[in-house]
Amino acid sequence: MNQPNGSYLNKRLLRLQVGFLLSAGPGTCRAFPLNIPQRLQVHEDLFVEALAGEFVLTRAKDGILLQSKLKISHLRECDRCLESFEYRFALDIAELFALPSLAGKSVFCVDGNGEIDLAPLLREEVLIEASYRAVCRDDCRGLSAETGDKLSAESDWAAARRAKAEAGAIDPRMAVLKQLLV
Ligand SMILES: [Zn+2]
């Protein structure tokens, strides 16, 4: 997983106070934007580089329904060249956070202080996303089977030049031809 590099925001930012919705009647809903354009720690082993979107919280009978469309960016390894790159993806979330009295019956729940913690949910979603293949760019060519170096148009030219130079040095007929051409 990616390591912290410089400063980052605390995952406490991902705790939302929903007490006001608990005391409101079912169906009450509240929408708000969330925009964190900086590195944020989601878990000891997980950081996201940016997070933006909107949350809609609705008081349901058994808890708080969280619905969200998010754009997340995080560092991951390219499946072809193994280099780290910033990967962006969109995430649709619809999750019920059960009432504190129903804790234990649901994976996610509102805690005793009337707060919900988005960090475990986000971590789960990001890890699922990270388990799919992704490449740093569509035309990433990966690594050379011979040298282990990253392949690119430039490396192709270099390899072609090397092959030409070697051929020139090895093949005496080429040398003769070269002399004739001078
Ligand atoms: Zn790559």
C-alpha cells in the first residue's frame, strides 16, 4: 500500500455527526458536498489523494441511509509497468448505518455519540477497486522481459540502435560495405 509522503489530513474528517437526523422523523433527508483535495488518511495502511462528491443522508426506520457519488483518487501500482500512479475512479455508495440500538446486526452503524464513520466503508470500497487491474496509461507497454526496464517508444528506438550497432560491429561484410560507401 502507499506510504505517507509529507503531510496528510486526519481520518477524523470522515466522521459525520448525524444526531440531528436520529431525532428527526423517518424520511428526513439532508444533502451536503464533501470536497477534500488533499491527501487523507483513511486507515493506517491506506491513503487517498483526493475525494470529492456529494452525500445524501436520509433517516430510515432502522438507521441512516447514506447515498453518495464520489470521485476518488489514490496511488496504486500499474499492473503492467509496476510504477506507482494516481488512479481516479467514481464510486456510487448506498449503505445503511444502523441505529446504535441495532449495533451488531449490521456491518456499519451509528455510534453512541450519534456519529457515523465513513473511513471503514471507504477503505472497503477502495480496496475492492484496487483489486481490479489498472494501468498507468492506456498505451503503457509494461516491462521488458529481457532487461526488466520499462518499455516505451524511446526504449524501442534505443534497442533498434543497439541492435544496428552490434550488427555493424559483428558482421565484417557490413564493414566492407561501409568502406565502399564512404
Ligand atoms: Zn504502466
